[in-house]
Amino acid sequence: MTVRRSRRKQDEPDLGILSSRTLFGLQRELFGRLAEQGHPGLRPRHGAVLAYLDEEGSRATDLAAQSGQHKQVIGTLVDELVELGYVERQPDPADRRAKLIVPTEKGRDHMAKSDAILAAMEAEHARAVGEQAYAEFKRVFRLVTERQAATGAQLRSGEGT
């Protein structure tokens, strides 16, 4: 049986396709390398918490806002990460009614390894395309990302309608 690949947007992929290819490729490589370095139980979905988690802890509402995920999704992911031993819930010293999501030693190890892997991946891209070109790509991509986030926020608040 022959699998037919869609030709739509193959020659000129749009921003959504390029972004998703970049994200999914980055996740495959990152989580593959993390698995080799002692963190095999993590999945890309856990990045919605771990990528934004501060070493001193973060509130779930802040993680939801930063990652763009619903609070319920973050709660489920935090439950999974607690079970896997990467985070724990602690009282927030600034507000005893609130909880902080705090990385455990295993979580901090993951964070350090993840940061190092991503830095190495970025360095590999910079060498491949040239340091200056990569720095300009990141500058422009950051601007596009910020603009897109602002447009999304306007639409959610009703300003864009």
C-alpha cells in the first residue's frame, strides 16, 4: 500500500506549519536526550509545567498563564509530575491559602539537564546556519511570537472584534 503525502504547503509552509515542525522536532530530540540521561518517564506535555517552573516554585495559575494551558490541564500535569517525583506542592509563604509547585531534587536535575541540552541544540543550529543568522532568527522569531501573543490576548479580551 502506498501512502500519499499531502502536497499542500510543502513548498511554502506557513508560520503554523514551520512552528509545529520546529516544536515537535525539538521535543522529540530534547525528550530523547533526557531519557538517555535518566529521565525516561517524562513526555512533551510535561513541558507545560517544567519549562516555566522556577527553582523556588511557581503557582499553578502562573504556569497556566505562561504556558497558555488551562488551569485544569496544569493541575493534571502537576499531579503526574508529583507521582513521577519531579515536583511537590508546598504552601506559598506569601499566601498560605495558595500552593507553590516546587521542583524536587529530581526535578532540579531535569531542569539543569534540559537547559544544557537546549543550549547545545541552539549552539548546533547556530553553527549550522551561522552565529549571526541564528541570532537574527531568534530576534525576529521572538518579535513574531510576542506580536502573536498580543493579538491572541486582544481576541480573548474582545478588543480584536
